[in-house]
Amino acid sequence: MGDNLNFRGKQGQVTIFIILAIVIVVLGLLIYFFLPQLKSTVGLETKDPYSFMRSCMEDKIENVVENLSLQGGSVNPSNSYLYQGYDIEYSCYTNEYYKLCSVQQPFLRKHVTSEIKNSIEEDVSSCFEALKQDYQNKGYQVNLKSGEVVVELLPKRIVTDFEYELTLTKDSSEKYDKFNVILNNNLYELIAVASSITEWETALGEAEPLKYMMLYPDLKVEKIKRSDETKIYILTDKNTEKKFQFASRSLAFPPGY
């Protein structure tokens, strides 16, 4: 009886070892057949020029957009008010008392797109040069034709097109010519509200934040008055926390009035 149990125990151990051996063999076969394909897929991702440019430029564009959004639409404002560490550009301004302000940037959306473009052009060129060098190091013959950088502010997104043309030649030739970066960003909508507030500033010297928040429930509008009669408007999207802030000085009254 004891010998019987020992025999059965040994049989069970042998069975377990056989099952483990089969599992190991199957895993080995899977790795042998599928690992080259996995490596190939990873290689395609790193070799894709479109992905390379998006990775290279996306953060740069986001940083530029965030910076100018907090400074009234300009990377380096010429007429601004310092508030909480930011030089916030005046959208409307007068240095006189009892006078309505004059618009400083009549075409704010166009100005912002120009600011983004001018701020990233050098980076775009550097990224394409890095892309070119990367492929040359991998044995490709590379032909790169430079082109324009086009920035568009559209509803709920910012589209940046790089009108460059890249041709890669090794065993065969491949051409790439539709490079872009698309950011999910509602700067288009925030600028529209900022422009509307500026119109009220030029017409009446004031804008009422509550009216805008009633019209746009997802928008928070703050108006902060300073000692020199400057007003800081802060527009915040409640869903994304994206901001656009700008300054105005209109229909100002002297101290003690």
C-alpha cells in the first residue's frame, strides 16, 4: 500500500514535469514565430517620420500656446500689465482718464496664429534636421525640401501644418509630405470671448462677466480691477482648465473720484 502511494506520487510529479515541458516548448515556439513581428512593429513606429515630428513638436507648440494665452496673445507683449508674474498685454488701452480705450490688436486671432508660427519655426527646422540625420544614420538616402509652417486656430483645436517634403531611399523610395500636429485646445473659443469683451470695453468701458458665464456655462470669467484702473480679465474653461487672460484700461477715473 505504501509502495503504491509512492508510485502514484512519482507518477504525479512526472506528469507535472511533462506539462511544464510542453508549456515551455509552446512558449518558445510562440516567441520564435512572433517576436520578429513584434520587433518589426516597434521598428515601424520608430521609423515613422510623422510620429517623429509629432513627438518632436507637440510639447513645443503646447508650451508656446500656454505662454501666449497667459500673456494676452503675445509671446513678448509690447504694452502690458504685470500681474502674478505675467506680462499681460492690453487688448484695449488708454493712458488718459475719462476716455474710452482703443483696441491694441484689431485682429487678435490672426495675431495669435502669427505669434505661434514665428515662435516655432526654428524648432520645426531643427526637428526636421534631426529626423534627416536619424535616417542617414540608418543607411537611408534622404532628400528634404523645406516649406512653410501654417498655423490654424479652429473650433476646439489648433492645427499646425509643416509643408515640408521628405523622400527616403534605401531598397525603395518613400515620400512623406503631410506633416502636422493637432492639439485639442479651445483657444479659438476663448479668443472669440476675449474679442467680445474688448468690444464692450471700447464702447462702454466695462464688460459684465456674469452675462458671459450665463451664455457659456462651461466658462469662468473673472474681472480683477487694479489700483490704476486696469482690469485683468481671466477666461477659464471649467472642463480643461485652459486659460486666456488679457488686460484693459478704459474709462478710467482718477484716484478719489
